[in-house]
Amino acid sequence: MANTMQTLRDRLKIDIGIMNSTIYDSRLDSILNAAKASVEQWIGEETDIDSDIDSELIIDYARWQWLTRKDPTDMSEGLKYRLNCRAFNKKLEDPS
């Protein structure tokens, strides 16, 4: 099954505890689009939302943005590590 941004939004809603409500859907879509762009900037290439690794990175980045929207905190070391690993793996595949 191909992932769509709606699928990512539904998974994000579960992660942040929003159930049976569509009131935040527009806001979450904006956060997911911003998260996707930020992840792409971090790794230096386009993401593939059909890839489990990329879709989880986008969701985790969006979750961090949602949870810190009122009280900004540093990104977790685990998320930074995964982003750096994804970026580094790209460089190993294409060292140019």
C-alpha cells in the first residue's frame, strides 16, 4: 500500500494522541509538509514517503514540531542520529 500524506497524518495523529477528530487536520498537514521539507534539507535529497525509513523520519520530525510548538526544546539525540544516518547513507551511495 502506497503511503500518502493523509496516511502519514493519520499515523501522526495516533502518535500524538488525537483520536476521532479532524479539527487539527489542516494544521497537521502543514506541519507534515514542513517536516518533509526540513528532512529533505537535512539529508540533501528528496524523501520517498513510500519508504518506511523516510516516512518514519517525517512523522517523528513532525511529532517533535507538534510537541514543542508552545515550548520549544532541542531535538532529541535519537532523531538527530537517525537524520544523520539517513544523510550519511545517501553520501555512501553517491559519494560525488
